[in-house]
Amino acid sequence: MPAHPHDHTGQRIKRLRAERHLTQQALSDLSQVPYSTLTKTEQGVLPASPHLIAAVARALHVEVATVTGQPYLTELRADELDILIQPIREALDVYDLGADPEIAPRPHQLLRDDAEQLLVAVRAGEIKQAASQLPGLIIETTTAAHGAGSTEGWLLLASYYRTAYDVTSKLGYPDLATIALSRMEWAAERGSDAVVGGMYRYMRALTYLRAGQYRTGDRLIHMGLSILGQADPGRDRDVLTGQLHLGAAVMAGRAKDRAAADGHLAAAHRIAQSTGDASDVHWLSFGPTNVAVHRVSVLAELDEYGEAAQIGRAVAMPQKWPASRQSHHFAELARAQMWDGALDDAFSNLRRARKAAPQQARYHQTVRETYSGLEAAKRQLPDSFLSFGSWLSA
């Protein structure tokens, strides 16, 4: 029997629609989602695409997380991650209280080393490790920044807030992720760093991408590019510029604007040819490989699943490429293969996503929707398929 037959996004869409006394045709009209696609998604015959989820959320005036069912509380409790959320929330809330007289912060270099280790942990998919250490380090660094009042201190605090955004967004807490970003902006302004300011706009744009507010996201991308124009020339500025173009490409793809998406991908490709692999620059994983995996994501957003699957299979990842990025790519490739009818290959890549970064994959919406799509296909898959589903929903 299916691992979680009653817990899919289509079922939640049906329930939310009924609560608002809307017919399927009415929701189809409001969301501009084709009627047949909506009905099959509600039935669980088709998985919900990110575009459909965002369109339905806008039409129903709810958060995307309400439609997707995030955060996945049962799984968070099983992994003992739920108890780490409130301390992060509390640490984000003391940003403007000044230095805590009961805290004696360690030297700046030690705090900076810890910040780097958290960034490494997140990119290795070690979310629990980062989440458990983060609150205390934010509180300590908040006191240090207020006490020193230096550019370096504020930018270090901005880095910790950035990690808080990474952790909370991966665990399905968009409200906390938004707060973390606002704190990042607050600290970055005090550090007066145009590159960090551009990175903040990039990350903020991603929150609008997930919410389906593509026009606002695109405006933030262009604002970020404008701010980066004020930064000193160099590799850091080039990397952030390229990453902004990659974010804009996915935004355009989800908005079904292929010309704009191709333009941004081309711009990112040109920059990547100059920078080469720049995974170490602000831990954005920018470079030729990141451009290639973003091309797969864009093609999937444009419903060009066959082309996405073909290009995705050919992507050669560097041996030391971050596990979190590998896992994300395997999830995107699995989605494209599932829609292209290559079900065995799709499940194989879901397993690769899990192997690369199990904590991330367990809470990854694309992994879950792709699993539901494979389940609905009603084709014989290996015994390990149901085991995978039990792991997702345990």
C-alpha cells in the first residue's frame, strides 16, 4: 500500500478549495491552472509543480507553505529538529537590544571561524548540526557586534543571519527565513558592504520565487544588480552578479518566459567562464557546474522535461562540489525524468538526492512531489520504493 496516500499536496488543495466554497472550475479560473491539471492534481494522479502550487496559493490567498504542508512536523520531531526552531527564533529577536552584559564574546577570529564552519555544514547537508549551534552563536555575535561597532563585526553577524535563513528555509519555515533575511539586511547596512547587500537581494528574491511573486522577485534581482554595480571590481562582485542572473533565470522559467531565462543563463555562463569554479566565494557554489544545473532547473520550469533530463544526465559534478547542491540537482533531475516518463531513472535520482544530503532531501518539496508522482504512476518499482516513502514520512 502507498506510504502516505492521504498526505499529498493535491489533497490539501482540495481541502483548502472546499473551505472557501470554490468549485474546481472556479479555482482553475482564479489560478489560471488548466482545469484538467487541477483536477488530476487534487486526485493525486499528477504531482503538483512549483508553478501550480504558487498559482493556487495566490488564488486562495494563503502561504505556499499552507499548500505544501510545511513544516513537516512529524518528521521534524522524529529527527529531533523541532526543538531547535524556537531557540533560533529567540536568537533572531534580540538583534536590536545592544550588548548583553552577561555575555563575554570570544575574539572576532574565533567567531568568524565558527561562522565558516556553519556555512560548510549547511552545504554538506548537515542541517541538524548547524541548527543546534546557530542560536548561541547568533546571540554571542550580536553582543560582539554591538560592542565593537565595527564593519567586520556587523558583516560577521550578517553571515550568521544568512545561515539562519539557509537552515529555516530548508526545514520549511518561510516565516523565520523572512525574519532572518530582514536581520541580514539590518546587519549588512551597518557593515556598508555592497556585495553582501546584493546577496541579500538575491536571497530575498528567492523567497518571492517560492511564493510565485515573480515580478517582485525580478525587481529585487535588478536592484541587487544595481547595488553590485557600486561594489569594487573583482571576483566577489562577478560571482554575485552571476548568481543573481541564475536566480533571475529560474524566476523567468517559472514565469514561462523562455527568452528572458535564456538571456540570464547566457549572462551567467559568460561570467562563469571567467571566474571558473568559485564555490568558495560566499559559499554560493557559483561556476560552470552551477550554471549547468540551473539550466536543468529552468528547462523543467519551462516544462521542457525531455531536454532537462538529457542535459541533467550529462552534468559532471566536481568531486568536492557541495553535497547540498548535488542533492538539489538530483531532485530536479528526478522531477524532469518523472515527467518525461523515465520512472526508474527518476527514482534512482531520488535515492541519489537522499544519499548526497539525507537531512535536506527529507524536507525537500521537490523530492516529496516527485515521489508522489511516481507513486501515482502505478508502475512496478523496486521494493525499496515503499521503503523510501516510509523514510520520507516516518
